[in-house]
Amino acid sequence: MDVGYDAQPPKVDGGCGQPILGAPAHHSEPMRWQRITARQCGLIGRGQLLAAGLNRHQIDGMRRRGRLECTSARGVYRVGGAPVTEESRAWSAVLATGSPLSYLSAAQRWDMPVPDDGRIHITRFDRRRLDWPRGVRVHRVRLDRTDVVRHAGLLVTTRAETVLDCMGWLPLAAGRSLADRALQQGWMHESDLTRRLECQPGRWGNARLRCLARHLGDGAAADSERRLHRLLRRADITGWVPNLPYVADGVRMVIDVAFPDFKIAIEVDGYAYHRKQGRFQRDRTKQNALIGAGWRVLRFTWEDLDERPAYVVGKISALLAA
């Protein structure tokens, strides 16, 4: 079970359990309830109905006529005939609790490469327990309002907060892969990880984060580069520099592994992140600029590092000896 701290719950809008945090500006006229359900996958909170000008007798009447249906979430109704989807499940959890999507659910919202465990993950602003149906995972850990935003209308944790949560939640290998991708894409910075560990020392998941912090602190920008570093160290090959900034032929670049004294550049095509056409083109432009500046370039793939480490070490050693 997650452990957290006692935080103040957010203010709610009209008693529906939906935080005001990040809410759109109010219009001069009340928004009709049908327009609310249209943007919330056919769902609406009781407080939102009241705020839209309906009274409890009208709400009960719409329920009797089938215009509104009760859901398994307390205080949340579904428009009659609206389908139940993954999107509506997420809305239901957020509306019923006033809590944001977090962990894997938030990561999926941000299009991060994480597995889908079939559950809706939310994080409470306080430690009150919830009697919630199967399929919803409630996390009770520290969460500041500044770490929550609206994404396509839904409350979700920020990219940086989401990455850190998932790094502490996922298996080590998956967390390492996500951390590498997050740093490459700018979803988080190492300072975010340091701040989490320093400001919340007893938080659940920190043991995994500390392990990953050591993993990230070796100067590598990806797990593929990290594998190359390990191969070089095991072979007692020295004189190399990771992620060396360099400018050649007007091209600003970072050499994955450089031997500056010998003008040898080692480039690594990672398992997943070098496959996009734009990255493919940039890699070739970079390589041509290096060769034009008098560098010799060796290029290895993930498969080389994973399946043929002796081949990698042999090629590098031979070029250094030459």
C-alpha cells in the first residue's frame, strides 16, 4: 500500500467532487448540462447538474425517465444509452473523487511508453480511504496542486510527476527505459528526480528511484549508451568521453562516445528511439559532418551491443590500435 501525508483536499465545484484547479473560465450564463456531458464522455457529476440550474427533483425525474443512469461511482450519472469506454471510466474516477489520473493512467494520457495494466490510477489529495469498484487503483501519496494540470479536460498529474511516479512503480528495466526516454524528450530533468528524493525522503517508490538515480548519473543519454559504457569498462578501454559536445561543418552535435585524442566517434542506434525518420536523417548528417572534420566513425546497433558484445569491443580496439 502506498504511504503519504495528510494534505488539504482541493476546493470543489458545485459539490460534484471536481476540483476548481485548472478549470476553464466561467461563462456569463450557466453551461447547460448536455454540453457538459458531451465533453465528459456522457458522464456528469451531481454537483455539476445542480450548478447547471437543475434541482434534485428534476434530477430524480430524469433518472426515472431513463435520461440519466446511475453508475457505480457515487454521485456520477451517465446519459441514457451512452457507452462505457476506457475514456468514460477515467472520467468517472476523476469526477467521483476530485482526484487526478496518475501513474500509468496519466502516462497513457501523455503518450508515454508504459504498459497498460487495465486499471484506472488516481492519486488522492488526502489519505481518506475510498470504497471503489474493482479496476481503480487509488494511490495515497503526497501530491501538490502544482503537480496537477488539465489535459483534454481531465485532471492529470504533470509529465514530470507522472514519470517519477511510474519510475518508482514499474519493474526496474521498464523504469530505466522510461527514464531514458523522459530525459531525451524533456519530460523531466535529473533535478526533478533529485528534488523528489530530497523533499519526500520517505515516499513510497523512492528505493527504486534511488537505484535509477545511480543509473542515470553515469553520463549516458540512453540505455544503449549505458551498455556500451559497461563494455568499454570491462575491456579496460580508456580515453573515451561520453556525450561530447562538438561542432563540425556548422552542425552542432553530441557524440555518443568520443576518443578525442584519436578523433574516433562511436555512435549507437538504440533499441527504439533512433527509428523515426527525422532522427535517421539527423544521424546521417551528423556522421557526414564528423567524417568531413577528419573523424573516424563506428556505428553500432542495439543488437550489436546485446548479442555481439565481443564484436563491438573488437572493432573499437582494432581502430584504436590502428
